[in-house]
Amino acid sequence: MWPVRWTSPWVWPQRSTDWDGPTPRRSAAMYTSFNLDKVPLRAPMRLATVGRVTCWVNGHEVCCGPVRVNPQRMVWEDADIAPYLRAGTNSIAMVVTVDVVASAWSMPLPEASDLRGGAMACEVQLGDGRLLIADDTWKGTLLSGWSCSQNEGLFKRGDEFCDARSLPEHWSTDISHGDSWPNVRLRRATVFGGSGRKTGPTFPVGPLSGRPISQVIPTHVELSRTSESNFAHRRIVVGTLVVDVEGPAGATVTFTGAEKLSSHGEPTTEAYDSAFVLTLDGHRRTIESVNLFGVHGVQVNADEGVVVHGLSVRERLHPVTGTHGFECSDTSLNDIFSVGRRTVSICSLDSYVDCPTREQRAWTGDSVVHQMIDLTTNSDWTLALWHPVLAASLRSDGMLPMAVAGDIEHEDMSIIPDWALHWVHSVHNVYMYTGDKERVSRLMHVVEAVVCWFVQYCDDDGLPNDMPGWVLIDWSSVYSDGANSTIAGLWGRALLEFAEMSEWLGDGGRASWARRTHEKLKQGFEKFWDDKRGVYIDTIENGVPQPMVSQHGQAAAIVGGLAPRSRWSRLVEALCDESTLVHAAFARSDGPSDPGTETDLGGVYLFTGHPTPWWNVNEQIVRAQPFFRYVVHDALVTAGEGDRLVGLLRDWKWLIDRCDTSFSETWYGGTRCHGWSSTPTRDMVQRIVGVMPAAPGFDAVLVQPHLGDLKWAKASVPSPHGSIDVDVRVEEVRVTSPVPIVARVWGREERLSAGSHVLLRD
């Protein structure tokens, strides 16, 4: 346990004569040496930086972080460095990069903070009460030429720049390289009204708590040379670029990551791809980037005389632990399961990100799919439990930023109201899977603020109307001006989940308010019903019902508890009738965006407004894109039609055809690695084999399989109490569980004790 008050002061290298001046990023190297008579059994270290840090002990990397977060809720890096220590002289070395301009993954400190330009604090317990701290005996230098360019628009990350002349190759192991460096200086956190003390916690950065997710164990992945200047790998890999290169001093070489490969297997760069630009020092060097790159291949553009001997990626992904998995009689579904698991993995960095090849932003709503896949296939739940906390960054009005801990939150660029409702569902997942009242309680004030935000936009019928910001829903052509049935349905689900969690926590008053609000919403929701067509329309604009209909509205009506059971069969028909479904997306204003059409996402409509529908809006129904299909599938199970899912999951063959190692952003285009498209991996566990918590904290397990046309399916599923193994056959179901079982099979329910059981059809 670490005390709240730090002993280590904030430190940072002194400004040198070759100071770069204003730049989006500043970088520094720091080190110290110390002696040990013997190596302690444990040597806990905590390390806090304004910016990102990679730390080495005796040349061994021990941590890379800290985890991204709004700096007002700063966390520190944890590591036990004892395995890397030795009797005699030891060294600690680190490189810190500070983004002083907001980027996709970081927020700068306020202008008034003296720590804005960079700061570090470090403490190590060396045994026998000895505490090593960072102080002004440490050496440090600012790294000239180590910087980056600013983001170019919403989707293009900036390039990274590294000048090898600023830092000798073996500096982290041969500390004599830094003997000429000056001692670092102490920093005061001077802000208005503060004492300007040298030690944390200090406004506005804390640091407040330790690393909330598991440490990454980097994996070395070699890229193959496909031509003189190109490298590629069989699938998208994500991590730091490691280049083995030599050339004249001052020569530059640019490594541009590519998400796509040509038909000949060569990397094909696009406007969204970013680069690592390296200036050489005249020696053969192996140099690693600071930024994380998601690449399928890399194009190399070098000055004359430069030779690239090799290129690899040190993959830095959140770990997947345990022996959990899924298998069934349809090998194509097994492939879809594995690709979905891989897609979420390459989108699991220090938070769940939308895509690793472009933005790497922590979007508030996307992560609900990533989270559910970790909860159902990974014993390591730390990221699944952390991301709802990371995203719980309230604006003053009670809404959440559309993406957190980066430029979008920093600039308050916009909001996506429905993304906050998906976030509420992620908190409900935490409640069901962990049963941790302390953890859920700390999030409930944010859940309440989100559900209450919609009240101020409700009309007399209780329907949210004309909300500000970007009502995204997904990339399908779902019109959202005025009152929208999808938003109402998602809000209905959030109200019910808020009521359920409030009651569980003993707060009957808030639970009662949420149910009253839901009941009024349910009555008002009738205005969306088109009795002639037997569907809910998408929008009512200026009091006038519009004819457009989508899968989204029907599914949200069911999961939100707004559609009477008597209508469920009609809604299921609307969701599943292939003869009426249409691939309509705002990407095209003149025809379908069919799978494989390679259409741009159509972001122009965000600025020009929605185009006029080109399809028959009185007869056809707009399909959901992969992200929203998780809601569609939940609706079908709620309506008792879970056996339809096996067939629907085969739609993901469309995405396999586009990229057979990771799932794309939409049916028709976008990035080729978007974690929000991985719903089938969750469904094969939760719906096909049918394993879910039957009570908060998995105190009991629900086994409710939907085998469809499969002959068999089986899964091993993580829980706080151990693995739950289920094998489903046409005539029997075998269950081994460490907790009591609620089995719903073949139209009957049985309650069984913990242990192994065989349920027979007859």
C-alpha cells in the first residue's frame, strides 16, 4: 500500500541551449544509478508522469504507460522491479513524451499549470525501509528532434519524429553515456491558490491511484520484406515499430503504416495512415517508436545511402488469459468467433479503442461490445471493468463526451447522446458479471446524470426530441431529427437498468422515479407505431410521422421494454424478413451500400445534412450495421427467437471476405479492424451456448442455449468463481459449474446445484 502523499518531488530536465521551442510534443530522457548489497524479494515501484513513459531497469523494460485518462484523474504505473535488480550497481532509465497539444489519446494540462511542459515522480521500495526517489540527483536531457505532428482532422493521427542523434543506442544500460547530462530540476505545481508544493498529489494531476489494468507483455512480431521498400504481415499487428537501420548521419527514413495490402500483398497507404520518421546518426541502430501503430504492412521511403535491415512490431495488447473458448459443428462460425476475438484484442490497448490503424480514440459507446467479449472469453477482466470508469467523465450538463481522454473531450468537440446510453449498458454488465456493489456505486451518479439528461429534451408525451450533438445510432441511414424511436428505446433500456441497479443498492426512491419515467415513455412511444405496416417508424419530425423504418427502431422497442408482447412476433418478422431489408447507408445517396462495395463511410452528411431516401421507404426496412446488431440480437432473444441467431451470425462472412483476420467497421467499408463489429463472438457464448449470469456476480449461472441448425456447440466461460463449461447437443446438455445453475432448455426450467449435470431432451 502506498501513502496518498508522495515523497518524490516532481522533476524534469533543465532546458538546454538547443531547445526546440513550441512543438506538439516534448520528450526527455532521465536516469539514476544506485547500489544494492543484496536484492530484495520485492521492490515495488510507482511512477507518475505528465505524458507517456517507458521505463527500463538495468536495460530491461519494466513498464510502459501510464494508462490514458483525463489528467484530473491521473493514475500511476505499478511494477515490481526486483526480478531485474542485481547486487552492486543498478540503473533506472526512462523516456517520457509529453503531448502539450491534445491528441487522440492524451489531454494536456491547463495552461496555468507549471507541470504542463512535463514532469515525473518515482518511488521504489528497496527493502529494510529504504526508499529510492526521483530527486535532483537524477540526470536528464531534453531530446531534440523527438516530437510529432498534430492530428490532421478527426481520422488522421499525427506522424512521430525521432532523431537518433539525441540519444546514444545503449544509453539505458551503459549509463556513462549520460554523465555529461545536467541534473534534473525540481518542479513546483504552481496554480492559483495552491501552495506550489513539490510532491503529489497536486492540482490538477494527482496522481490518485495505481495502474487499473494488467501490464502488457510485449510480443515480438517480425514483418516480412515483400519488396525492396515494403514490409508486410499476414494480419494486422499493433504495437511499437522496431526498425534495424543504418545510414549517413542526418539522413531520414520514413516508415508509413498501411492498413491494407494490395492483391499482390504489398502495403497500400491511404490518407489516414500515419508514419514514424527517423533521423539517423551515422551508425547501425535498432530504434523503437513511442507511438503505437496498427499495421498490415509498412512502406519505407529513405534518403540515399540508408539501408533497412529489418522491421518488426512489438505487439502491446491487453492480455487474454485462461483457456476459454467456443467451438461448434459449423467451422465457418468457429472462424468468425476467432476473428472477433482477435479484432477486440487489437483494439485493446490502454483502453478499448475504435481502431488501431487510424484514430486509436477511446469512444464512449463503442466499448460496450469489446467489454462483453472480454467478459465472456477472457479471465482478465481488468480492462472490461476499467473502461466504464475511464468513460465516466461527466460534462457539466450530465452528458458524456463522445470520446474520452483525448482531443475530443479536451475541445468538447461534440456529444453522441446514444453513446452514453450504450455506456449505461456497460455499467449494467459490470453489475451482472461482478456483483461488486462498491464498484457499481461509484458509477451510479454518472448513470443517473446520463438518464436524467434526456428528460430536459422530452415533450409532453415523454419522448426525447431534437437533442443536440451527433445522434449517430450507427452508419446506416437512420433518420434522427425530431423524436427518434431508437433513441427512445435505448433510453428505455437505460431507465430499466438504472432502476434495477438502484433497487439492488437499496435506493428505492431512484428506482421508483426511473420506472415512473419509463412508464410515461412507454405510453408516448405509441406515437411511433404504424399499425398498417406492423412496425415502429424511425422519426416524428415537427409532430409529423415520417415513413422511414429501420431494424434499429424495432430492436430498441423490444430491449427498451416499450413494445407490448402482443407485437413481438410482428417485430421479429420485420427484423428478419430478407425480402424487405435494404442496405441503406448515408455513404451513398443514390443506391445500396451492399457488402463488398468498398464505399466511403459517408461522413460528409455530418456537415451537409441527411440526403433524401432513395429506397422505397413505405415498404423497405433499413438494415443495422455490425455495431447495432448486438441490440438486434438481444431483441430476438428477448422475444423468444434466439434460434434465429445462428443464421444471422453467418452474415459476418461478408466481413471475412473483406479481411479474414479482423472485422471491418461496416458491411460496406471503413477500417478493416473495428472492435465494435465483433458481436458474434459474444453471441456464441451468451446466446448459442447460452451462458450468462443468472444473478449479480455470477452467484448463479443461466444456461439457455439456442442451437439453431447446429448439431453441437460448446464453450468454456470465465466467471469470478471459476470456469463454467457447457456442451450443447441436440438431445442433451452437459454443464459443469462452480455455482448453482438455472437451466432453460427445451421449453422448461430446472434449478440445479453447483457441479456437473447432464440434461436430456426427454
